Amino acid sequence: MSFSILDHIDKLDPAKEKGKYNCPVCEGTNLSVNSETGAWNCFNDSSDQHRAEIRNMIAPLSRWERPDRPSQKYTFNYENRSGDKVVEVVRNDASGKKQIFQNFPTIEKGSSQRKTLVEEVRAQVLPYRYKEAIEMAAVSKQPVFIVEGELCADKLWEIGLPAVTFLGGSGQYRTNGDYSSLFNNHRVVLCPDRDEPGVALMKEVASDNPGAQFLYADPESFEWESLPSKGGYDVGDWVDEGATQDLILQSIVTKDRHEGADGLPSYEEIIQNFEQMVGLYANDTRSSFEAQKWLNRHSVKMPQPTVDKLLAEAKARIHGKEELQVLDAKTIALSEDARKWTIAGILPESSVMLLAAAPGSGKSTLLYNWALHIATGKSWSNRRCKKGTAVIIQCDEPVVDAAEKLQIIGYGDDTLDYGRVKLIERWRFENIPQLLDLVKRERPQIVMIDSLTACLAGMDVDLVRSDAGNCIYELRDIANTYGCSIVILHHLNKSGGIRDSSSFEANVSEVVKLYRQEQNGNSDQFIFEWTKSRSGLAGKHFLTRSEGSYGWNYDGPIDGGRQELDKLVNALNNRAFERFDRYKARSAVNPPMASAQAGKLLEQARRQGLIDCSWEVGPNDTRARMYHSWDYQEPDFGNFDNEPAQSNEKQQPAVAVNVDDCLF
């Protein structure tokens, strides 16, 4: 819609100087109008925003309003990088307003891990029609148009232009996978919706795609200088109103005409970036610091009280968007799921352990031993280790010093595959977002951080403050979400206590001290003492270090109280093809123990991952828990001859082992 100020000249009050008028917005006398060409400007403020305000004052324009939607239902399929259909977006306009749902066909709806699996799928999902668009662009020599919304993308496809969009719309560009390199070496045209969220989204996309071009639907509209907060016009609406392929290609521009004086960020763009900071950082001080850095990079000067208000708004939006995961307490209580262990009876899964040791104890080599046994799946000190990738963050000693120890411990042996243990030598707790990305990608079984003090170096953290431990709080969420174990090495003070703020201990699930016992003639024997454990571990235990081989061995509790448990576990392991109830188990050791004691010890061993379990199904589907070695296997009757040997023994019914219930 074209605008000529000459059509509205009678609405302006002439100033004293010829050709000048009183500005209806700033009330100055420098509004100049050329009566021949219609060119005009207010020299008190020549910005696009001020011009839009003047135009709206003398010739108010009505905002574009989206027409009523036809009653229709749409389904849009998203693929992952392997070409599998992993997300189904369903849009239902039957009520006159769009309602959008996401289905995940590869994930069972009742899965207890659904939330984690959904995050995994979203991390790998490609933009809508991405592969088609890249292929068509290569053939037609046309750019790829990046739009907001599947319907909008389909509208461009209908007129022969390849287009893509991102899952989740303007608010989820940074949360669903990494799109930053998908369009390298491809010409892209960014098509913002004509509203603040739409412009903010394409500014984010543009930051990942230097040299991107822009397309502004109905580029002459005044709304591009005065953006609505939401519900804006888009390129799909433009196609519906008659925009052709030629018109769209001719309307591509190379410059971002982003709303705001001198190209400064809009309110919505600032809020969306502040939302990301609130989501990334656990404390308000860090969020405020990062917010000011972002504002400085974008040449925005803003007083701190205003920054605090915007951060409060961003936090409110984040909390409002998060859906609470509600679990049923009775279902949890009746579930048969056992605690899972990375190292049986030592290191639980989904946990964060703070391991504090005295100087000279060789605590780093203990972690190296654990990492190697987990990476190879071999037991450590007769403790079953769950096989998986290990990540060692080693900031306490140079790699060259660690290399000799790793070689002696056995990292150079053929039993360890390349890539199973990853070592990082430069990392700080402010890099937790990068660690989260690594955990999402590699899915390690264990992450080891050596040490707390070294990884806090250079950060503005007062180690004795009551809130100092907040910096490690986010690690708990990583461990819980991805089922890994995280071990943080720290130091003991001279009196034998854990150094620095007690908040470090409060923010982890396991706290263990490693130190030499007083008046112990064996300098290689250490006390491994649990002072806090959400997994039920407790007491003081002996560990022995081998000075020459850097090896470590678990020798049991110092009071010998674990002897009966270890005897029972060894008995089951030595009879790996049998299953035991408490009555049979009592006589498996010498001398026999009471059946009640045997039952208690069997359950303790199961909960610590030292033995496995299955169910014996009786009449009327009654079930009795049976205990056995991890090496136990069901007899395979299918391999017997057609005429099995006669036996006087009554055949026991086959028992199915529910691995999900019992594996750690």
C-alpha cells in the first residue's frame, strides 16, 4: 500500500520556514516536505521508526488481521539424519484457531524414558523437507527459502520454490539439535514472519549463516517498521494473495531491514536471548553477566534495573513453558526396578559423587582405573562394571604427566578400543553447556572431573560462600537425564574435612573421603569412607594402592562386617547355573546361616548390583524372586533330541528373566 504525504498535507500545521511543518510526533518545526516530489523527512529524527510514527499519526493504517482459518487438519512429517520418519506434527484448524501436536512414532507412549527419548529424537531431527530442498536447489540453481511454519513452506513448494522450516517454530531454533552447519555452501533466503518473534528468529538463523539474503513478504507494508508482537503476515499469506515465483525472486534483498532504531535488537529478540541465558545458567548473577555481554555485543546500552526486569520476564516465560513431569507415587513404590550401578556397590548410575582425598593419595590413578574397567567392561575388584564410554576431564595435571600412568595402568593394551576413553584437558564449570552437548552426543557411562578447584580457576566463585556449590548443581540434571555417573575430585583440608563450602557436598548425591589410616604401617592402604550416600552406601572400607602399577583394589569394610555378604555373593558366582531362594542360599555357604539373614543379604546384594534376579512363576501366576549370578542363563531345552531322557525329577516351569527389571 503506497503512501504519499501530499495526500495528507492539509493535516499538517505549517511552520514559519517555507516548506517546513510542525511534526505531529516530536512537535518540532523541522518536518520538511517537497511539494513537487513528495519527499519528506523530519530532521529532528530521521529514523525509520520516527517516520513510521509520523505516517501513522497523519494517516492511521489498520493492522493486517489473519482471516478465519478453514476447518482443516494437516500432518507434517520430519526425518532424522538417517532418513527415518521420527516426528509427526499434526495441525488442526477445526476450531478456527491453530492447534498443533507432536507425535513420536518411534517412541512407545508408555515408556518410562519417554522424556529422554524425545530429547534424543529432537536432537537429531532435520528441518522440514530439508533433503528435498537441498536436492531441488542443486538442480534448479535456486536458493533454499527458510520460513516459519510447515504450511508456509508448502506454499512456496506449490509455486516451485524449495523451502524448509524448523520444528517447534520461533522459540525452539536452539533447542532441537544443531542447525548451524546444515546450510554451509548453500544459498539461503531468510523469510521472517512480519512480527517480533519472526524477525528475532531469522536474526538467530542469520548469525549461523553469514551472507544469507532476506525476503520480506509484502515489503512495502508499514508494519515492517512497526512490528506487531505476534500473529504477523508471512510469505505463505503473500502467496495466497497472488505473489508469484517471479515476484518473490525479484523481492530478495541482501540487507536485513530489522525493526529498531539503527538496526538495534527488538524487545522480543532481547527477551528470547535472555530466555536462553536463564535456561543455561543456574544462578541469577551469571545470567545477568551474560545478558550484559550480549547487550554490549549488540551495541545496546541498558541500565542494570532494566536488565533485571527483562531477566525476570524471561524467567517467567521459561517456567511457564516447562511442562511438569508428574509421576505416581504408588506406581513407583510397587515397581520392581532395581537401582542401576556403574560399578556395583561402589558407584551408582545417575549420580554425582564428590571424592575428596588427601594430598599424595593418588586419587587421579583411582579414577583412571575406574575409567579403564568401565570402558572395557571388566570387573574392578570383583565388582561388576557396566561397559560404556568414559570421559576424563583432567585439568589438575598435564597430559604428558598422565600419559605414563595411563600406559602403566593398561590403556595401551589391545583390550581397550580407540575412542572408548576420551580425555579433555581444558574445561571450566562455565562450560557445562558444552559438556551437556558432549554427553548428549557420546552418551558416556562415566564422566570424571579432576579437580573441582582446577575447573573453577578463573571463575568468579568464592569457594567459602554458602552458595559456592551452585556451580555444580546442573551436573545432577545431566546425570539424572542421561543415566551417567559423574565423579568430581576434590581435596581434604589439614584436619581431614572437605575443603571449602559445605554447599559442594549438599549439591551431590554421594560424598566419599579417601585418606590414610593413622598408625597404619602399610602406606599403601587407604580408608574409603562414605559420609553421604543417597544409594544407601555407608561406613569405612579399605582400598589398597599398588605403587608400581598404579592399580587399586577394594579390600572390604574395616570392621569386616561385609564378610557374610561377600561369602554369599561368591557362592552364587561359583554356582552360576543355579538360582537361589533364601532357603537354598542359606546352605550355600559354610557354615550355613539363618534363612532370614540369607534373604536380607540376597536383597542387599541385588540392590547393590552384585547379583541378578529373575522370577519363578508358580500356580495362579504367583511369582517368587530368585537370585543368581550375572552369568546365569536359562536352560535351552530346544537343543535336546526328540526323545529326551526319562527323569524322575519333576520338570520346573521355564522362567523368563525380566532384564529391564534387574539389569544395572
